Amino acid sequence: MPHALCLLIRAMTEVIFVEVTVSRMEMRACEIAEENYARGRRLQIIALDQEQAERLDDLLWTFKPDSFVPHGLWAGYPDEPVQPVVITTRKEAVEGMDSLLMMGYSEVDLVSQFSHAFHLVVDNEERLDSSRRYWTLLKDAGFSLRHQSR
């Protein structure tokens, strides 16, 4: 793909850096999932590991008593049904998803496959430094970036 076309595609992807405390990281992920579902977006969540994926799966059922976010753990099997919100640990795009929530970091090429992406900026020094470097990487790659405080 020509370089100019890659930058155009990336510029169409809006990446929102969302500040969050360590203690609210998974709860905020559920809120983002609920907001995206309410907007009619299909959201892929890439968890840090299988344990976090399972916690998010459970939490999406219980984080608000009046909330319903259809979701499921996605393993990538052929003909696997895809919910409006999928949780995975695989760093590959799930077909049909238009938004991405990264509990960690994803490659530029993966992020560019979505119209919207969310990166959680966690309030510990190591994660803050990594998020600053990630911002610079995505900015240099031509993404549209926005910051959202708590």
C-alpha cells in the first residue's frame, strides 16, 4: 500500500487516550464497552491476559444493575458467532468490529483497521511513560489522537 494511502487510512482512525486509575481500569473498560454498544459500534477488547479477559467477561454482566452489553469471549474459531462486544487476548482484528479497546498496546497496523480505538492510560509511572511513547508512535504514524481525562 502506498505510504500516502496508509497515512490517510490512519488519519481516519481516531485514537482516544483515556486516563484511568489502576483500581478503575476494568470498570472503565466496561463503561467504554457500554458507550460503544449504545452508539451502535461493534467493539473488540484486547485484554492483557486470559485472566483479565475472564474478569471483563464477568464484570460486563454485573458492573451496572440496569446495563446490558451483549458480549462474549472470542477464541477465533471458524464460524464462531461474534457478539457486538468481543473480548480476546489475541492481537488480531476480529472481522466486523469497528472499534478497539486496548488494555495494553497494539501494533500500528492493527489499530489502523478500526475507525475508533481506545487506549487506557493507567496512573502508574511505568504505564504513563509507555503511554507517552505510544502517543508519539501513533502521532508519527498519522493517527487522529485525542486525550480524555478521568
